[in-house]
Amino acid sequence: MQNRTILVTGANGYIGRHVVKALLDMGNKVIADDLILDSIDERAEKIQVPIFSGAEDIYEQLGSPDVVIHMAWRNGFVHNADSHITDIPAHYTFIRNLLAGGLKHIAVMGTMHEVGYWEGAIKEDTPTNPSSFYGMSKNVLRQITLQLAGEFEAVCYWIRAFYIYGDDLKNHSIFTKIGQMEREGKKTFPFNSGKNLYDFIEVDALADQIAHVVNQDEVKGIINCCSGIPVSLADKVDAYIKANNFKIRPEYGAFPDRPYDSPGVWGDTEKIKAIMGCSKKED
């Protein structure tokens, strides 16, 4: 069992709630910070400290935890929202003040969208060329965080996620939309070819990986939290419909495939496999 005190920002978010539970299940003390706290595991210590206040003593205000997992992010499902760009200075100030205040383990949520168009496995050193404000801002924040962690001699985990499903009422994915259309009584929905391959991971599995990442110090830097298994979108959609006994069916080919979508992209799992293997031996 673990005994680190871990603070999670954005703890009430789609992924955050699952990460809080996974950390608690591993034996950590968890401080959960967010604007709203209604869906967070009751075992956590819940706080509503404004992390973007610019306060130099923000680390102390947050309880001086051993680890901070920074997941708070506005408009994550709207990839070209202006807030992705305009919020960067606030994220920078928050992370810098945490590290200057004494934090020695910083984890920040990243995304495959930092990379932009890519064919094949995304590795730690895969070049990045993002094509949305969301991807651009996360790309910049990764560079900032790694630079600051080096300056303050802190352990940094950049957690790069891929395609996430599960807990679909809280999500904005294609699976959420399919469930909504099923409840509306629609019999079919227009779709592209579904041939593109993606890396899918269920949100609880992702949360478990993140919990293991921040409970060890051996593997750090950019870490892909993912399945590493390329699956066609059509296969995943069909499996989702079957698993939920839905009657609705996709009309494959009704929409053209977008020319800027990769025919196949997934995460390299070398680091996360090492972490999960090592951490589970220690549990």
C-alpha cells in the first residue's frame, strides 16, 4: 500500500473523479481540489482553493502535498476554444509557484493531440506539430513543465492520454453521442468509414495507470497512459453497441473521412508497462 499525500486539481472532472478513487484504493491520502466537489469519493479531503489566483504560497494553501496531479483544464472537449491559449500564463504561474514553494513531484495531464498528425506508434521522442489550440497549448505546457521541473530539481510526469471511453454520461465522445441517440429512439446515425485505427482505454483503466505512475520515481518524463493496441473505430463502435444492447446502427461511409485524420495512431507502452509491472510488485 502507498502512503503519499497526493493533491488532484480538476478532481471533479471526467477523468479526475476516477483518478481520486484509484489513488485512494492504493492507500494514498488524497486532497481533491475543484470548483465543484459533488462527485468526488467521500474518502478524499475536499477543498476549493483557487489554484489560478497567482498566490506565491499556493503550495502551502494546498496542504504541501508530496505530489500534485494537475488535471484542471477548461473546455477540454472544444479543441479550438480561445481559453486554451489565454489560460497558459495561469497554468505557468501555478506550476512555477508550486515548485518554488517546495513541491518535488509534479504530474500534468497531456494528450495525444500535442503530436498532431502522426502515423503509427507515438513514442516519448515523437516530434510534435499540433493542429488545434488544445493540442498547441498542451504542447507548450509540456515544454514549460519539463523546463521548470529541471530548474527546481523536481520529478516530473507528463501523462499523455489517448482515446478514453467509459462513464459515458460524463464524457463528450462518440460513444456518449451514440448513447444519447439510442435514448432518443433513433435507428441509425451517419458515420465515416470507421477504418481509422486508434488507441482506446477505459477511464478506470486509465485512472489506475495514472495512480501507479505517481506512486513511483523510477520512470518519469513523458509517459503514454494507454492500451498500446490499435483498434478500428468501426470495431470499437460495434462492440460498444453490442455491449449495451443498443438497437441503433451506424451508417458507415455516410460521411467522408477527414484528410487530416491519421489512418492509424496509438501509444508506445514501454514506460507504462515498466511502471505497472514494478508498481504492482510493490503493492
